[in-house]
Amino acid sequence: MSAPPVGAVGREHPRLEGRDKVTGAARYAVEYPVENVTYGWAVPAAATRGRILRVDAAPALALPGVLDVLHHGNAPRLTPGVDADLFLLQEPAVHYRGQFVAVVVAESIETAREAARLVRIDYDTEPHSTVLSEHHPGLYRPHKVNPSYPTDTEDGDFDGGFAAAEVRIDATYRTPAYHNNPMEPHATTARWRDGRLLVHDSNQGSTPVQVTLAELFALPRESVRVVAEHVGGGFGSKGYAKAAVVLAALAARQVDRPVRLALTRQQLFGPIGYRTPTIQRVRLGADADGRIAAVCHDAISQTSTLTEFTEQTAVYTRSMYAGPHRRTTHRVVRLDVPTPFWMRAPGECPGAYALESAMDELATACGIDPVELRIRNDPTVDPEQGLPFTSRNLVACLRDGARRFGWADRDPTPGVRRDGRWLVGTGVAGASYPARARAAAAAATAAPDGTFEVRINATDIGTGARTALWQVAADALDVPVDRVAIRVGDSDLPAAGVAGGSMGTASWSWAVIRACEGLRDRLRQAPGGAVPADGLTVEVSTADEVRAQRPLPRYAYGAHFCEVRVDADTGEVRVPRLLGVFAAGRVVNPTTARGQLIGGMTMGMSMALHEEGLLDERYGDWVNHDLAMYHVSVCADVERIEAYWLPEEDPELNPAGVKGIGEIGIVGTAAAITNAVHHATGVRVRDLPVRLDKLL
Ligand code: MOS
């Protein structure tokens, strides 16, 4: 008999693949050894809107070692109508600057890069429009916003309620374009064999990528295999098949050899998607005690001429705070820009920046502490649906955070605390993020030697998902973790959804638990409890069970507290302390959970202080398209950062009882920082980031 099992969920455990990663043994998409491999290099369009007149590949082809130059005139054909952004090298039309219009394939990466420079393309250009403005004549009302929310909502009488309110806030907030910038770029090794396509690809979900590739290349799904065993981050940008995998597959088919293709850092700025800039008008009407009567959030964002992608910016406001008179709207405009895409907490993140800033402005206007203001406006039921929340611990997060941070007795007066050259202030913001789950399949196998293998096509993008699922599996099998092996990241495994929307662990653990439970049942029924020599396998899908979930509002909550110091002479902003308290259901692994939460908070700080895609209107392209000029917070920017979570049991979630923690950390963080900047300086920054020139 083996040692008695020990519960694994809730215990710290280092990542299973951590050692492989730090020793270099873990393989990423373009690191797999492949015989006879070639190298692809993507060529971006140098026009913003128009069409290709002529491609002169001769100078590139003349370079020794160049195998081919693919473009719309000679590339293999793709199925139209699958995804306009992926219909690459098929048509002469140019929809935005930087759109991939050719691929060079060569024997070495150096040759491919040099040859890409030599490809000559003539364009017929047209005038372009690339700048988002609330006055843009092309603004329209989309039919829905992502993923499938109503565009506008209206409850009560906002105009009447707002006009009658004793205290009114009417403020417009602006956020710039943000670029995902995972450490590993979008990268693929593609090869064709006997009509089958095998790709090692950096993505957040190889089942969806497999499905899309099969459609694009008109193949049965079984003829496409997508492996993504280790992924160096994505932040949403790899949530779907993107240009790199399509270009690599096209090129490999054309030259009939394996092709490795990785985008450059510069090429990540645009073609892979980015967080849309937003313009958000928030109006809050309240009584003198800060009780909200009327709330309106009007959000404007951009999309491309290729695809309608409308960020759900105002959706956060629909369920966050109470108030009888409510309105939210979304408008979008098609610009000659790359299609925006998901970036960590799309919608909630920019939306919370605006609403949580407006809440701070309301607190100041009412003379009420901003923590107390939020507690006073905590709704008892979802203000949008009128249904009870499965669990809502925003107030508990605010109270616990205030206690840990030392918020009590805060003097609300802005711009009065000085420590030498530094103006000192503190700020707070609330946070919420939907707790969703999607259907998945999983398989569990018992071996005669008492060990188990659990298989699911989950993707670990660096979050620790593999380790969390392994812990969940051990508990579901009721055996010690060292008897369990877990396999993820391969479309040959049972199909599962994307590592996104903070629903990876919730969705995958559901299937893993059901597979393990099913296997235990089968083992109990086995004659004498013996496992056959070739093992015993149970495979399940959670489709029916997930579909049967009650339609209740499910959210994770959080509260961010921070201290900022602003140099009175230079305007330099420092964040000596950032503290978040979260209520996100059960935490499977405190080590990796903390990494997710402080990672999200750091990214929120980066949004508040550093990140800003600066578009040059003449060319319709971002000028600061590398990590030297597009600033992200680095270790030196992060001083004391703390993440805590409250124990929370919510039986309405999923068998593991988890809510998802990938995105809640970034929601609200930027507002906590700008609110603290206001407290320190008296300056209310309503267009991110907080730059020195906005404070002086
Ligand atoms: Mo996240 S932006 O849902 O991958």
C-alpha cells in the first residue's frame, strides 16, 4: 500500500516544468529540432491603405540560400470567409500598415531577414484614417460587443435621475493603445507530411488553433496537429490562430520543407492585435451621502476595416455598483489600423479605470472616504439582471485591504503631504472580473503499477496551469501527487478551450475532476480492484454539465490600495506600495496564484505610468514599436507589492470551486494609482499614462 493521500489543492508547489524552463530543456515553438528546416521571415506592408501593384522578388531570390518569396500572386490558396485577418497573402488589398504581405523562405534566418529587406513592393495608395476621436464621422453602433454582450443597456431614467442628483460627476477618460508583448513572440514551426499539417505553435489554445487551421487549409480536423507544450506568455494576443502560424503553414506547403517563423518584437506591434484605445465618458449622479442614483458609461473604441472587434469597455459598469437609473453604450469606428484584440481583461481593464476613477471623483465631491463610498454602493443583487450574485465579496476585500494597508485616518485633502521633495498620496479602487467556465474534455488512465496519467489539451502560458491541474487531479483520484502525471498542450489530447478569460483552470479542472472521478468508479467496479495490463482509461466531456449551469451572475472581486510619491520638481511618479486583496473562490496553488495576481497588478501599474502606443498619423503606425521606446514596468519600478486572498467557498461555480485569477489583478489597478496621484498632487489625470508633463 502506498502512503495515505495528502490533499494537494491549496498547497504551494513549484511549477512542474520550472526546472526545464530555467535550464533550457523546455522547448518553445521554434526550438524543436527539425531536420531539413528552413526559416521564414514576414514582410510587412509599407502602405497604410491601398493595393499592391507589383511584387519584385528577383533581388531577394538572387540571394544565395533563398528558397522562395510568397505573396498574393503565388501563395497557396486559403479558404475565404474563415477570418479576414488570417486571409493572408491571398489578395492585393492592404488594410493597414504592417499587414503581412509577403514571406521569404531561406536556408538560414539571417538570409531570410536580409532577403525580406530586398523584396520590392509597389503600392497604389489611398488616403487613410487612423486616429480615434469622439468626433470621427465613422462612429457607429455595433450589433453586439465582445464576446456577445448587448451593445447598449438602459434601466430606469438616467437623464432624469442624473438631472435631479445633488452631486454630479461628468468626466471623460482616455486610454491609449496597449501592446501585449509576451516574452516569446508569436512563433511557429510548421511541416506538412502526407497531407497532414503539424505545427509547434506559440498560442493560448491549440484546440481552437487546430480548428481554424483546418478550416483555412480545407482539411479534416484530424489532419492538423497543434503542439504548444510551453508558451512564453500571450496576455490574450495568442488566444486565437494568428498570422505567424498561417504564414509558416503556407510557406512550408510552398517549399515542401519544414519552416520556422517567429515574428520580431517590432512586428508584434499591430498585426497580432493590441488593446484598442478608448474614450470613455462616465457620469455619476448621487445624493449628498454618496448614494448613486444615476450612472452612465459611454465607451468609444476602434476596430479595423477587416473585422468588427468591439471591446466591451462599459460592461464593467453594468454590474459593479448600485443605482436605479443606468445606461451604458458602445460605439466603434473602422479605421485603417490592425484589428484590436484581447489583452489581459479586455473590456474590464479599461472600463474599470474609468469607473473607478469616477468613483474617486465622486468621493471627493461628496467628501466621503472612497472606501466607504464603494461599500455604500455595493448592490445586494446584480443591478443589471436583478439576480443574486453566487458570491460577492467586494466589501470584504475593501475592508481587509484597508486594514492591511493602514487606510484608517487617511486625510482626504489632496496635495498636502510632503516628504522632502516627494508629494505623497494614497489611492484605492475596486475590481471585478466574470468567473466563467467552458466545456472541455479530459482523459484519465490508471496503470497497473498504481500510477495515473491525466490528459487534456489545456495550455500553460506560464501561469502554472499544468501544475494546478495536476494538483486537482491528485485530489480527485485521492492519491499522492507523485503518482500522477499530467499532459497538456497538444491537440491530439482531449479537446479543451483557450487559456483566456480567466476561465482556463475553472474549465479544465472541471473536466479533469470528472475524468478522475469516473476512473475511480471504474476501478471500484474492476474485479478485485485490479487494473488490466494495458491500463484503464476514462474520457469525459463536461459539455452537458457546463450548459446546465444556472444563469447566475458569477464574479471574482478585488480591491487595490496603493501609495504613490510624486517628485514635486520633476513630476516623477514612484509606487512604493501596491496591495491587492482578492476574493476569487478557492486558490489551488498559492505560489502560482500569487504570481498571477502580482503579475496583473504590475501590468496595471505599467498601464497607469508607462505604456502608451504612440501612433504617427502620417503613416498610421506606432512609432514606439519596441521595448526600448514602448515602456513597460520593470523590476526597479515595482517596490513593495502584496497580494492576498480571502477564503471563499462558492458552490455555484465548478467542482474545483475556482473563479479564475489571470485577469482580476489588472482590473482597477490603474485607477488606484491615478487616484493616489490625485491625492498626492491634486492633479486628476484622465488620459493615461500619467506622464511627468501632465503633473507639472
Ligand atoms: Mo486573456 S486577454 O482573456 O487571454
